[in-house]
Amino acid sequence: MTNIESISYVSKFNSLMAPIGRIFIAGIFFMAGLNKISSYENTVGFMNSAGVPGDLLPIVIALEIFGGMAVIVGWKTRIFAFLLAGFCLLSAILFHADFSNQIQMGMFMKNIAIVGGFLVLVANGGGSYSLDKRR
């Protein structure tokens, strides 16, 4: 294999990483939004118990489903990645900031890691195989 051939394989491999990464990072939000629809009343109760108005749930569901799908297909990636990063940060602070509870601390750190991934998308866009790239 020549250098040119190996560079071509690396380039093809790298171009597949952007859509796979978008699916992995945004898929959780798409699925969470769908789950919130099926457990709407329980989610409202959970939000209210944390001091967050349950009336905000339709906005949360819309952001998770439509924002998640937008990032997955790479449409308006930077905008939706920014919105989802902000949502993750707020969720971490509002729902997972009990550092005396190891599980909640782990959830907080998971959210912060996802914020970091979304900020990479904000900086770099949707990458290969995105609707943004087709423009």
C-alpha cells in the first residue's frame, strides 16, 4: 500500500466519524424526547419536584426531538449543538448538582462531557455527510 492509498483510507475513515459521532451524541436526546412524551405526567412531576416549572416540558420535548434529529442529520448543526449544550448545562446544574450523591455527581459529569462534545460541533460544524456540508 502506498502513502497515497493509506491517506485515502484514513480520509474515508475520518469522514465517517462525524456522522457516527453526531448519531451517538444526539441520539440520546431524540430518544429522551420521545420517552418524555410517553411519560409526560411523571416528567412534569419530576420537574416540579426539582423546582422547574412543568409547563416548560413541551419546549424541552421539542428541543430534544427536533434538536437531536437536526444534529443527527447535520442540519443547522452549530445552532442546535449550541442549544443542546446549553440544555445539558442547565440540566446538570438543576437536576444533578448534588455532589454528596455519587450517582448524581456521575450524571453531572456525563452532562458536562456531552456539553464538551456539543461545543466541538459548534466549533467545527456537522462535518462529512451532513446537510450543512451539502450547501
